[in-house]
Amino acid sequence: MVDQIDGRGLGGGNSVEMAAIFAALSNPARIDILRHIACHNDCGCKDITDVLPLAQSTVSQHIKVLVEANILRTEAIHPRSRYVINEDVLKDLAEVTNTFLGSCCKETWC
């Protein structure tokens, strides 16, 4: 398993870093944005605004949260930016979460 998420390192499941990423994923609109981006390779803010019932400023704010959590990356393609899912972060988070849940769901507790 890679023990890093965006260079800060999850170190086996650092609680603060895990909580920050889960917080970024905790809004249903952000999940919808990620799903849309996952299905469309060349996706910008306007593309998302066209399919979700959200104002452009709201979409931009949600994207900002996802970028700050390193869940999305921005790629500048003149004249606009497009967004790409940082698959490494989500794969690492899935592994850390599985390990965390496995340790919490044992028959014997600490």
C-alpha cells in the first residue's frame, strides 16, 4: 500500500488527514460532481453546471474543496481548465479505510 495521500502521508490512517478527505466527500453535490467528471474526460466547470441543478459559483466552490483535498487535479487547457480525478488519492483512501474498518470490526477490542 502507498502510505501517502498528496505527499502529506496517511501513515496507515492518520485521523486528521482521513477526516479532511472524508469531509470533502461528505457533500452529495461533490459526489455528483466526481461522478460526472469520472464519466467525462474533458470536463470543465461549465460542463458540470450544464448537467447539475447548481449555480456556476456553487459548482466552483465545490470544485475548490475537492481540489484542496487533492481529490481533483486541475489541468489548464487553453482557454479553460478541466478537472481530473486523482485516482491515486482515492485508491489510497480506499485501502486505508478498509484497513481501518477491518481493525475496528474485530471481535476483540483494544
